[in-house]
Amino acid sequence: MAEQIKDPGLPQMNVERLVSQLSELYSSVINSGGAISGVPSVMLWSPPGVGKSDAVRQIAAQIEHSCGKKVYVTDVRLMLFNPIDLRGIPTANDDKTLAVWLRPQIFDMDGGDDIVNILFLDEISAAPQSVQAAAYQITLDRTIGEHRLPDNCIVIAAGNRVTDRSVAYKMPKALANRLMHIEVSGSFSSWKKWAVAKGIDPRVIAFLSFRQDMLMGFDSSNDDLAFATPRSWEMVSRVLTSTGGSIDSAYPLIAGLIGTGAAIELRTWEKVYESIPPIEDIFAGRKAAVPKSADALYAVVSAMTAYAREHADEPELIANSIVYADKMPPEFSTILMKDYMSLAPDYRTVLMGIPEFRSWLNKKGRLMNGAV
């Protein structure tokens, strides 16, 4: 994995921790009857493709779950905006003596008590400074011109760093000083938990479990157009799901997403994945061999997790798979149990109702904190 440039003056969080901390902050304010408008606007910094946009959607889902309110996200890509797009179009008043500004669609938000809005100002660092100046007024005063955000609106901005060699303008100090800055870092464990719940292709999860260094291949000193990031791996998963074929048959498309080097390694990995025992046999309780090599074990874990996700409401099948997992090396059965707990919110409660899981937990539960 290419070394990530970090700003020592900023707190660094992976996506999972970011979602947890911001969701807890906003939910605490909302549930206590406090004013969301009193929470400082947030600025998320990261290299391309780490998952800032998806993190905002996860925050929205967590707030809905914690507060019982409907959360709407307005996603604004500032690089595509002009200042007038934020302020609105001028027109004459009724007696044609004054100019008034038609309200832009981004300000068309429901201010009801049972609603929470999130205004996500993405690519703020790539926007021209004239647009950043308009964004400055939104983040500081929650207004632009005569238009005001409702009191139930959270403001989050995001952008790439100047050091990433993406399209980026240096943020004015006056704007920067009005924001709560957080650097979002890549983390395999955080990504995998999301990928399991999202249903990312098990071959992609298995490969990256064995080669965690390949999750993030962004290098600001390299001019390659296609490189590996959490975002591009998700696109690889979509290609594999859409084509329904092998990695080899989709290789040219995959190489166009993550680069030739990573695509070659993924194609080679497919042979390992094809060598694992039939997953249906494992879940049916039929005899199945346990692989010996680490790469094949990662492949089995990923394939079992994907199968369990599709059969999460069939406890007898899950029980059979746990019996099989108990025969695996402890570190791999532990990874599998952690993956199972990520299948759905509160799925651990379902697992606790399965005697085989409780038995496994009594014997090996102490290993959970050290699992990858």
C-alpha cells in the first residue's frame, strides 16, 4: 500500500470510527433537544476513493436508527457549481423595483421536527475560491444571501488534500478556521465490516483479506489513471456482479478500474478461490475438507460469509457452518464469526440463539479481540 501523507495537526479516523463518533455526536444533540445548528460544520479530508460519501450515508442511517427521525442527505458536488448556483437566480419583485433571488434547490429542505437534513458539500477543495467563498457563508452562518438552512440541518464538507495531486485549491484560512477538520484514513478492518454488510463480491473480500496492502493503491507521485481504492474495489464488485462471469473474463474491465498490476494478482487469486470445497456442502452439514493454506482459508471464510448473508434467516444452516468453522484454525474461525456478526445490525443476537455459536464462543470467544 502506498504510504499515505498525513497532516500531524489533524485527528485521523477510519470510516468506521468516523461514522461512530459523528453519529453519536449528532444523535446526542438531537435526542437531548439541543440545536443541531450549534454543532460546528465538519470538514473531511482524505485521498481519493477512501469512502467519504458513503460515510455520510452511513451517518444518516445511524441517526435514523438512534433518533427515530427520517434523515435526508443533499449531496452537492461543489466542483460543478458556480457561486450563482448556490445563491440562486436573480429576478424582479412584484412591482419590479427590487431584485430577489429564487431559492436554489439545495435549500428546499423540510424543517419539520421529525426530519433531519444533512447538507453534504463534497469536493469543496476542488471548487474555485469564488465558490468556496459562498460555501464559507453556508458553513459559518448557515445562510447564503437571503436563503437560510433550516435548524434541523447538519453541514458536512469533504475534499481531497492539495498533497494528493487531485484538483484542489488551498482552503482560505478564514474558511478553515470555521470547520471541524478530520482526516479520513484507509483501514482494512473498517472496510471489510462495511463490505460484508454491503454484499461486496466474496472473491474481492477474500483477495483483500489475504492482500490487505492492496486495498489502497493511491500514490500521489504516480501518474497512473487506474489505481486501487475502496471506491474502485466496490466498482470491481459491481462489474463481477453485473457480468456474472469469472474474473478472467472481466479482466480488461477490472484492469481499467484498479490498474494492471492489481488486476493480474486478482486474476491469479481466482484459481485459489475455485479450489475451495463446495460451500453448499458446508452449510448442509455434509463432510467437507478444511484447506491447509492461508490463501485458501481466507477464500473459504469469504465464501462462507457471502453464503451466510443470503441464508441469515436459516439458523440450521448457520449452525452447520459453525460446526465446520470449529475445525478451522482458531484465527480463521474467529475472523468468520466476526464477519457473521457484521451480516446485519444486531445479528449477534440471532447468533446467540444458536447453540453451536454459544459453544464456539465459550471455547474461543477470548480470541475475538485479536481477530483481523
